[in-house]
Amino acid sequence: MKIKTTLLKSAIAAFCLAMCMQSCKKDDGVAPTSSQSDASEIIINDSGSDSTGIYVSTVFNIPSAMISRIARSADGTLYATEYANDKVYKVTPSGVVTTVVQTVNSPNGVKVATDNDVFFTSYFDNKIYRMAPTGQVSEVTVGLSMSRPTDIAVDSDGTLYIADAWHKRILKLTTDGTTTILAGKTDAYGIVDGKGNTARFNYVTSLKLGADGNLWAVDGDEKGGSGLCVRKITLQGVVSTPLKLTSQYRRIYDLCPAKTDANFAVTGYGNLFILYNDNSITHLNTKTNTESPITLTKERGQVDGPIVSARFSSPMSLSFRQNNLFVGDNSAIRKIYRK
């Protein structure tokens, strides 16, 4: 059974990669440790001027990894899950890379709380785990059964929000252990806006809590597809759909809320960075509903330097902290920032 599960996870990860092939304090790039050195070439292109002032650098690279989701703590520590190989990595600000979890089945969504507790989902085991700053890992008791939890969000008071994907709902777990359904109705699917159990979800693959106090999710469509719309969920359970894709082939891999504009200037309201399967990253102004490109080429590779010439390999995840946009790019974590 373990062999079958491992093969299935590898197949799913390979499928996601194939789909991709078809279709925040300022810090310098950090070299990997000698035990996990980068055997592949990272090209650094600093030639020419960049009128946008936006640059890309590689924080670390592990050639054998396939990063699923990433999160960054306030002190600059990065965490990355590797769903296919049952691993969670920790990268310190000084560049030390360690595997902190390798016994949890299919870790996927990961977030860091204000007290530096790390929470992550176990997709196939339908569990949530907490890793304390000491490194001790324990299961979080959730008062309702889950089916394929894909992602998790953490509020400043410790409240957890869980994307219970196959049950078509968003769960709320308070610090006293109370679990409720914030939005959606168990096993009732669709793309329907509304409050609480009148709202409908199809298959939420990403869930983020923004500084604007709203949850943002990547969802599917009424026909069962995935990565086809963006859902906004207030903490009172009111659900709306600010973005729906009309392209037959384009899909959303991840999103990241941030109070910044497309030039990384601070704004007074929450906007979104959106990652697509065609290797592009965009910025969505939630007030004007205007989408602007961040990456300026869809050509693939791992090229650092000005955003106009930088290239990404197979980006799958986003995280924003202290005015830096971090990108889980195949085996690397890359950083987009204003110089």
C-alpha cells in the first residue's frame, strides 16, 4: 500500500509538472549548504538596465526536490513542503537547509504562525500537523472529519482555516478546539457566492489569509475543473468570486494576497499576486479589477537578474513577506523584489 501511495503521489506531482510545461525584508540570495549544493546551473544576468527596478534572485536550490508549497516566518526562515516525497524543508536566513519532517504522508499546504509554530496539511492522511519552534511535530485535533485538506491559513490569534477540498468547505478551528464550517456545505459542489452554507465550492487548492483580513482561495468551476477562479471569503463566511478564467487552457496554480501594487509599492488595501500554469505571475488590483504582468517572459529556465530577462522553470507556489514575493520554482525558492 505504501508503494502504491508513493507511486500515486509521484504520478500526481509529475502530472502537475507536465501541465506546467505545457500550457518579506530584503535579503540577498542565499547559497545552499554544502550537503545540499546545487548541481544545476543558476544563471545570473545583471547586464543592461531594468526600468521596472524589479529583480529576481535564487534563495536556495535542491536539485532532487519538487517543491509544493512555501511559507516564510517573520524572522526570515523559509519552510517548503515536498508533497511527492513526504518532506518539509527549513531554510534559515543564513542559508542552512535541513529536512525537518520526513515521516508525514503527503505534506502540502504550509503556514507559519506569529509564535513561529509551523502548520501543514497531510493530504492523503486527512490531517493537520503543528511543528513547534523546538522541532517537535504533533497532530492537531480537528473536530470534524476532513477529506483531502489541501491548504491552511493561520490568523494572528491562532485560529486555523482549512481548505477541506473534497468536502467542498472551509473549516474554522479556534484555539479552544472548536471546529465549525465557515463557508460551504459538505459534499455540495459548485461556484456559488453567498454566506456560510449557502456558498458553494468545487475544489479549493490554495488558501491564504491576507493583511486585509480576508481569506483568498483558488477554486475550480461548476464542471469539476480546478484552478479556474479566485474566491474571496470574509472571516464572517461571506464568499464572492472576483476572478473567473475564460481560457480553455489557462489555470491558476497559486495566489498570494499583499498590500502592494504591481511595482511593489505599499498600498492601503489588499491586492493579489497570481501564479498561472503558463509560467506567468501577475498582479490583480482588487479595487479596479485590473491585472498587470509581473514576469515579462514565459520562456523557461532559472535565470536571476532584472525581471525583464529573468526566467522561471516550473513555478508552483507563492508566499509574500516584508515586501518580497517568494516563488517555489521546481527545486528552488526564488525571490522577486524591488532593488
